[in-house]
Amino acid sequence: MNFLAIFQSEYLKTRRSLASWLVLVGGIFTPLIIFIARMRFPHKMTNGYQAPDFWLNVWNNSWESMAMFMFPMGIIMATGLVTQLEFKNNAWKQLHTTPQRYVSIYFMKLIIILLLLAQVFIVFNGCLYFFTILPVLFLSNVSYPSGAFDIMHYTRDNAKYFLDCLPIVTLQFLLGMHFKNFLVPLGIGFLMWILSLTTLSWEYNYTLPFSYLMMDFLRNTGRNIPQNVNIHMMALMYSTFFTVIGYVVYTFKHEKG
Amino acid sequence: MYAIETNNLTYRFPSGFGSGIFSHSKASSPEILHNLCLNVPQGSIYGFLGQNGAGKTTTLRLILGLLKKQQGTISIFGKSFHEHRLDILREIGSLIESPSLYNHLTAQENLAIYQKIYGVAEKRITEVLDLVGLPDTGKKKAAEFSLGMKQRLGLAIALLNKPSLLILDEPTNGLDPNGIIEMRELLKQLQREQGITILISSHLLAEIEKLVTHIGIINKGQLVFQGTLDELLTKREQRSRTVLETSDKQVTKHIAEQFNIPAEIEQENIVLPAIPRDILAAITRTLVEKGIAVYGISRINDDLETIFMNVVKE
């Protein structure tokens, strides 16, 4: 079976879906809010834009809400929406009577979700740059930031944050593929997120699979987060574990539509 | 050769945690199917009949691999389904219960999803849409379709890969009388021109008797009749009765019994089983000779629906 054809087939299902709108809204929301907030005090931008650590501040300010709220919530919802495409449209039975291996169906859906996640990162980064530069284009008192724009640093951060998101994606995917009722994965996801958020100061918080994105952000901004734990490795281990368990649960599911 | 052959297919609904991997069979859970041996000849239109809850959909879902087989074997075109799942599914088109449509997409897009998987040419999408009578739905989303249109689109999906075997579960649900006739003609045409084997389930015999060549009747998970439509019609012939209306019921009954024909008095009539024409003529002649007035002679044939109900009751 042609990998590209299966990919195209799965990707087509997301066209005009709520999940695809969520990608757009999720990526634009925070940069837009920061832009609006910045525009309320245009006089502050004259000096602010010339600060040596301007880009780093923009980066950290933007990631604060993304890491703590937007990404966890967005992933929980988007993953649920993608898996619900089959349940809601009663389409599992048709999909499972097409000549595809279960492994292709399972992993292609996961790849689509990861692709949507990557799109959020791209939209977010693009909007972050665009809305930061926008005042320069039409406000005479604002010049292009003079501070260094370390693209490698931000690319590295993006990659790490992406990795931190994987346990959330894979656990939500596992639950979303198993439970027909949308509220079950949604409820468990929100509980896990709240648990991770409220126990951030706990020394063993790194054992919670939803906490890595928040921990990584806090660590990057100099908060008191244990440095001796490789949270990216933990994230990778959890996501591998959830993926394998999810696949086993899916394959051995008694009723396939 | 049979397109579909099941051997002692037995199935119980798993009890336990939902329908997931934690489910397990318990001896106490009732059997939904019991030793089902379905034989669908290649090139036939096989009507799979049964009342609601008889086990039709469960059988079809087992044949398509949507339910895990527990006991028995399933062969499609002579190959074990379990061992050749992908090869077999390439040859099958199916429409099980309500059509599986992505409501936020158009008819074209819904078909494109499967066109890519099956690797058929894009022009096939237009072909099947024309075939099922949905050529001009344009940008209308599937959510805005009527039930009949959805059913047609479901059939278009089933036909997309030019299947050798079409499995349809109550495909006329939601269709108006005209739509039912159109679908019937389409299925006949597909079987006639392309030699497709069609397995179609229904709970109404009247709905498919004009379509099928073979019939299987399932009741409470057991196959109670399987054969050609002609065999079912012969069964009807055997069950037909002759009704005599005469001036003296007792004498008429006595005369019939003299010809070794068991007779029963039902209200004002004498009811005889189906008898050869010459014996009926001889009985009538004897009645007239004995001065019994014969007011009427009629032959009653059960319609197929009654036969179906009788088979199910047996």
C-alpha cells in the first residue's frame, strides 16, 4: 500500500475540520494578544524594541501562555477531534474494510496529529515574528529590533518543546482511539493537565507525563526546576510507551467498527 | 465455487469492559450466531433475510473482519479471510448499516479518501457518482444530504474499487419507493454486466424478492433456510391450499378423505392441501354426483412474506 496515498487520504479528512481550525486559532492567538497588548502602549515600544534581549523577551513572553495553557489544552482537544472524525461519522467500519494494515491506519493517524502539531508550531512562530515586526511597518517611532535574533536557539527550543508535547499527544491519542465518548479522553486529559500544573513545585513532578512542556519553559526562564532530570528523555520514553500500548489496545480491540 | 463460505460460524457478544481488549467471552453470554454455514454462490445476488436482531449484521461484520471471529471459518473466493485479509478486502465493497460519511466533506472529497486508498483513477469518482445518481452535488457537504442521498453516496463508496463482491446491509433504508426501484435495477445491472456477487441483507422479503437469485433466512442466529429463490417458491407451492365452498361440509370432508386427501373444516369452507388437478376434478365430480352444491373452488398461495414468517416460526 502506497504510504503517500494513505497519508493523503488521512490528511483529506482534516480538511475544514474543527481540528484544522484549531491549528490556525491556536497558532495565532497568543502572538495576536501580545500584539494588541503592545499596541495599547505604543510609546513603550520605542525603547523596548532596541533592548539587547528584545527577541528573547518576546520569545519567553509568548511561550508562557503557550507552554502552560494553550498547547496542553489545544493538544487535548485537537487529538480528540481527529480521532472523533471516525467515531462521529461512524466511519471506522468503512475504514477497517479497506485493504490497509492496522499498523498503517494507527500510525498514519498519529502522524497526521503530529503534523497538525507541527503546523501549530509553524503558525505560532510565523505569527510571533509577523506581529512583532508589524508595528515597525506602520509606527514611525518603532524601529526594527537591534538585538540579536538567534534563530538556532529558537529552533532548538521549538524542537525541545515539540518533544515535550509528545507524551500528551500519545496518551490522548491512545484514549481517543479507544473511547467512543469524546468526554472520556477530554476529561482525563484536563485532569492530567491540572494535576501537572498544580504540582509544579513538587520535587517529583517530572514523573507526570503532562508536565514536561511546563517544566521546560520554567527551566528556560530560570525558575527553580530540578536540573538533574533529563525531561526530554522522560518525554520520549513516555511517548514511546503510550504509543506501543495504544497500538496494542487498538489492534486487539474486539470490535472494529 | 462460493464467493462466501462460512463454516460453523458461532459468535457470542463479549461481556466485560466495553468492546475493548479487556473483553472476554463467557460461557453464560448468549450465542448471537450458532454454527452458521452460509454459502453464497459466485455471481449470485444472495438475499440474507431475518428479523431485526436475528444476527444478519453480526454475520456481515464477521465476514468483513469488523468483529473478531470466535469459532468457525470464513472463506471468501476460496481463501481464508483470516490469512488473506488485505487481498480479500481489495475485492470487496461494503455498506454496513448507515453509510460512513465524513459530514464536513463533499461527496467528491468523501470518495477521494477511498480513491487514494484503493489506488483507482480519479475519474472513477465521477463514474460512481453518475452510477448512483448523484452527479451534481457540487460543494454541498455530506451533512446537508438527505438520508437517501447519503445511502447513495455510501453505495458509491462501496462500488469505487470495482469490487467482485458487494456486501450490503439493508441498503434501501431511507430510500423512497423510486429510489428502491433504482437501486434494485442498479444492483441487477452490476450483477448482469460485471458478474459481481452481491450479498444483501434485509428484514423484508418483499423488498428483495424481485432482486435476488438465492436466499438465506436466519432466525435467532441459525440459518433456517438456504437455497435458490426457486426452491423457496417450490416451498410456497407445497404450502398452497385448495378451498372448497359447498352446501354440505361434512359430506365434502368425507369425500375428500375417500381420495386420501386430509381435509379440514375452517368456518364455512373445506380446506385441502395442494392437490393435483385431476384429483381435484374427481372430487368435484363426486360432489356433484352426490347432489352437493359446489359454490366455489379456489387455490390459495401464501405470499413469500408468509412463507418467510412460517420458516422463521418453524
